[in-house]
Amino acid sequence: MNVIARSWSASTEPWRVVYAALGLFLVSFTLLHFGFYQRRLILDTFGYHRYGIAMAHGKVPYRDFRIEYPPGALPMFVLPAVDRPGFSRYNREFQILMGLCAAGALLAMAWGLRALRAPPRRFAAALGFFALAPLALGSVLIYRYDLWPAGLAVAGLAAVLAGRNRLGFAALGLGLAAKIFPGVLIPPALAYVWRTRGRREALVCLGCSLAAVAVVVVPFIALSPHGVWSSIHRQASRPLQIESLGSAVMLAAHQLGDLHLTMVTSHGSQNLAGSLPRTLGAVESVLLVATLLGIWTAAARGPASRERLVRYSAASVTAFVAFDKVLSPQFLIWLLPLVPLVRGRRGLVASALLGLALVLTQLWFPIRYWDLALHFAAFPSWLVVARDLTLLTLLATLLVREREPAAARS
């Protein structure tokens, strides 16, 4: 431990790196408002504004109006709408809110890296990647609410790494209530706590997650059980979205073999219709479940180390992104605070692959999205194929086996 402590000099103390990363992120975040980043925007904030204004007028979500998002997302919609502003001001205030969520995610990354006893170079590289990621992904970062659940996910993981297990599981529960994906971090974290702190503590931590979900979700179920169930059913029954892995296979076949494709707009996205897309969507769902179960089993059976917890947590979210029937561009935001935490050469390769996936996504979204969705144009189609293959390579990089140190005992 003394060797690790000496690796930080007076000029490279963690807080200096954090401040530099926050400043770099502010620059990146600001640049998203200028130049080509503002071309052909596709905004979800129109819908957020509508929901927020309705709630500001006292209407109850799920009961008084239909909404497709989970209850944990609602604070992000209503906070910028408290004084019922017009769309322009709402849009600005929403972006400020997302900037604060991003800053919180960066601070949580720093907390986790300190718990991992990361040396200065690793510390700076991870935070620097997150700070510059907005420039690689583009404007989708500031017009979607995904930085909120992403921040909760990394905060929950960091708390577990730091030994604040119950707090961490409560944060993961809140993230699950905001968007489903933070829930895939719970099984590997639960296995880690079980192995290091015992069964009783693990069950208490699981109860903390369930309690956090219940606090957010149960009031809306009590007010409108049918409305909440309809929202869940709409999301669970979504067809094969045009950027998903299964769609990438069909887009490649369309370009190479003239496979006929039909696009339909439903569930808030552009999707492929027909029996083959339905079949591929079912296959993807099976692959997703099987891959997650495999990842969680591997996490539970190996040494209970913090580094393994980070790696399998990042792999769980990557699998969720890669194999889901829906792969919207904003889903890559979920990976931004997690993948850079992975240690060593594996972490460098994984971060490079994630960076490539971000750039490939920005090359078609939003500027060429409608060329893809309406005309199945060749260039954006091949970009989708390349991006999805990059995500699969990222997943393989995170899962390839290596010799690992024995777990430190609690």
C-alpha cells in the first residue's frame, strides 16, 4: 500500500486529476453546441418537455397520460419544467442537468479508481477518456437522459468497490428504476459481496436494491397499475430496431444479396418488419439471456477481487447493449463510465474499441440516420455493421480469460 501511495506525487494528487478531467469535460460538453455537432439533430427533449410540463400542471404519469419511460426517469423530465418554461429554455436547462449528471459520474469513477488503488497514469487515462467521449459520440449525449442512469450505475459500482455495499446496491436499485440496464450489475456485485462479506450481508444488500426500486415504482403502481403495466409491456414487446445486431445482419444481406427490407415506425423507433426480423429478435433475446447468465456465473465462480467485479460489470452492460433487440445510439452512454475502469492492457484495448464504436455511431447518427432508416443506404448500413461488430469485439475483450490474482480476504 505504501508503494501505491508513493506513486502519487504532489503534482499528481488525485484531486488535481479530477479537476483537470472536469475542466476537459466542460470543454467537450460545450463544443457539442457548435458546428457540425448541431446538424440534423434528432431530439428526444421534445417528448421530455411534454411530459415535464404535464407533471408541472399536476398530472400523474401513467394515470393521466401515457409515458414509455420508467418512473425513475421522471425527475429528469420534471426538474427543468418546474416553472413551465418554453421548449428552448427547457432544452437548455435539461442539458445543464445532464452536465451535472456527467460530472457526478466522473466523480464516481474517481471514487472507484481510488478504491482500486489505481496509479496516476490509469487514473488520468480513465477520467480523460470519459471527459473526451462527448466529442466522439456527438450530440446524442446532451439530448437524452441516459447520463442519469449511467451515473447511478457507476456510483453504485464505486460504492461497492469502496466497501459501502448497502449504499452501492441502493444506487443500483435507483438506476434500475430509471432504466433497466443498471440491474445487470446487481448479480456480479451480489456475488462479490457474498464471497467477501458473507451471505447475510449479500441478502441485506439485495434488499437495499429492492427497497430502492419499490420506493420509486410502487407509488405509481398504486395510482395506476394498468398504466405502469402498459408501459412495461410496450417496452418488452418492441420489435427489432434498425441499429440492433440482428438488423445489422439483415442490412449486410441487403447490401450484398439484395434482401428485401421493410421499415416500420413504432414504439418510438424505426424497426424492421416481417417474419425474419421477428425470428432474429427472438434469437437475440435468447443470446442476451444466455450471455448474461454466463457472465454472472463466471463472476461468481472466480476469485472475489475488485478488478474482476469491474471487468464483469462492464461486460454485463456491454452484453446488454450488444444483444438487445433495441440498440439506440444513446445506449453507448451506458458504457462510458464503466469500460475505462478496466485494468491494464485489457482496459486500454477495451477503451480503444469503445472509442471506435462511438466514432462509428456518430458517422451516421444523426446526420445520416434517415438515409439508413428510410432508404437503407449503403454507407450508414455498413457503419451499423461495423459498430455492432466492434461491440462484439469489445465484449470478447472483456471476457477473454487470463491468470488472475487470488482474492483478497475481507
